[in-house]
Amino acid sequence: MIDLDRLCRAEWGHLLSSLIRAFGDFDLAEDALQEAFAAAVVDWPVSPPNDPVAWLYGTARHRAIDRIRHRTRSATLLAELAPFDERHLQSTADDSAVPDERLRLIFTCCHPALSEEAQVALALRTLGGLSTEEIAHAFLVPHATMAQRLVRAKAKIREAAIPYEIPSAAELPDRLGAVMAVLYLIFNEGYSSAAASSPERGTLCAEAIELTRMLRALLRSGLGCDSPEVDSLLALMLLHDARRDARMTADGQVVLLEAQDRAHWDHAEIAEGCALVQSALARARPGTYALEAAIAAVHAESTSREDTDWPQIAALYQRLLALHPSPVVALNHAAAVAMAEGPERALPLVEALAEPLASYHLWHAARADLLRQLDRPRDAIQSYERARALTQNESELRFLGRRIDELRARVH
């Protein structure tokens, strides 16, 4: 029995990008692919295909052509179909090879004519296969707002005739940063989701890692370029992904890093990630991804919380803060200082970030944890409650609730 849900999660971006490349229309490609999956639900129990991906691709192509046929009539129809006649009006026997066009799609989604929010949303919708509702939840905006954002992004691509292509070597440096940022955001949507241990979110992480591998291969072999930051981004994803299965219990409870069973970490991913970041650091002055990957590597190579080189992590965060000043980086630096030098040294650093991070739930959670360690349970409860009010992540809500219950038991 073919698992259609799993196949959809694994192949959606691959199939959709190929259809968009073929027909040059995001909506047409998406509608045709949805129809192909609907047809598979009916046809496959009776007659399962030998090559499910090829079947879906071929069926979606023909559904797209049928939609084009029904749009217009006579001469207009012929003119509209002309570009597709030779390539697409073939028998399904020609559908055995499904081209992989995902890199073209990610560069199209990350065109500078689109806003950053539109770039990420469109990439999550097309490559990640997330529903509009899921993307709206990730961005903390209403469903209608996100739907309009996606409509406008697709219209912008169509009206501005944004090319569906990988930019030339000369244009690449100006486009690479946006592509890497979107790939990392796709990864983080899978990694930090409330359902991070679910197959859907695991597939999203895997999609981001595979696309980063493809980007790295394109740069190294296709364009003869070397980008230590792309290597560092891949390393960072691998080092985080290595811990993914250990960071949640079977019933969806968050497991903090220090409490994770390191036997459940993926040590092959850790070895590859550490080798990549070491190579990147040896070749160039570190950028933000390299420093973040170096921090992740220090965690990955330690055998326990006590064995972790916290002073080195604090120093790396200090370098990252100098390179990329940000309240969130400063908060992470403070957390490392707490581990290296104690909560009393870190609390002033955290409280100095009160204004820029007032609506950031992790600031309140970090402050609460320091207050808990400093034996100020009532103050800690207030901060934990504020953190709980600011998050919608179900696993985090459960974790914060447990912390509050533990502290209330101490107070009473």
C-alpha cells in the first residue's frame, strides 16, 4: 500500500517546482498537482503505479494542459498551447524522469522584487507544501492576511515577468544571502514547530537540508564558486537536526538540551556538520552561520552539560554579537554566561534587554529560569506566566506550565 500522505510530504516541492518550470504559472501548477493527488486517492487502491512519483507528475501535467484547453478557444487556444505541444503532449511513458527544478524555484521565490515576508511565505507554500493556514500560524497573522500575501507574491512574479532561473555567476552574490536566509527559515519552521517530531516537520527539515546540499553542489561544480557560509549553513542545519529526535518526548513534551539522551543524537550528522564548519573556519573569516555552527558544534561534541565548554560558547556568542548585533543574540550570550559564570552574572544582561524583547516569550522564559535558579520563585512564576501568555507553541506551553506548577508547589 502506497502511503500518499508520506509521498505528498516528501515529493510536493520536487513535483511542484517541475510543474512551475514547465508551465510558468504557480496557481496552475498547484491546482494540477492537487488534482493529481486527488486522482491517486481514487485510482491507486485499484491499480497502484510502478513509479508513483512519475505517475503524479504525468497526471498533473495532463491536468494542467486540460485546464489550459478550457481557458480559451480556437486560435487563442492554439497559441497558448503551442509552447507545450512538443514537451507535454506526450504519452505517459515519457513521464518516467521527473526533472528537479527546486533550485530554480527557490531563487524565484527569493527574487529581490519580493518582500522578505513574501519570499519566506512563498517558499514555505511551494517547496515545503505547508498550507496557508500553517504559514499564517507560523507568522502569527490571520489566515486572510497570509492568503493575500501569497496572492500578491504570485501576481508580482507574473506581472514583473520574474525569470524562473538560477541567476548568473555575476548576479549570484547579491541573491545568495536571501536564498540562504529562506532555507534556514524553512529548516527552523520544521525544527521549532510545536509538532517538530511529526513526519511533516521532519520532512521540512530534510527538504531544507537537501536544498542546501544542492545549492552547495551548484556553487562548487556548476559555477566553480566556493562559499564557506553555505558550508556553514549546511553544518548548522545538520548539527541541529542531529538532536531533533531527542528534544521531544513521545507525548510531545520539550526536553531541554542538558536533559537530552545523547545516545539518540544522530552522530553521523554531527560528524559531517563538525567537519564542514571546521573546513569553513579554516578557509575564511567566519560569518554569522559559521559562528552559529561553531556554537552548535561545541554542544554536539560535549558528552554532558557539565562537560560543555560554556566559556567558549559565551566567547563565540560575543563574536556573533559583534558581527550581528541583535537582542536575540544578546539573550543567547547571556544564557551562555549564566552557564559559564552563574545566574547572578547573567541576570543583569538579560534585564538590560527588557525593552527590545518585551513581547518575546523566550526573554521572559530565560529571565524566569535565572530567577528560579536564584531562589526567587514568586518572581520566576510571574515571568513564566508572561512567557506562557506570549507563545502559541503547544509543547512550550506544556513545559512552561510544568515549571509554574513546580514553583507554586515550592511557594506553598
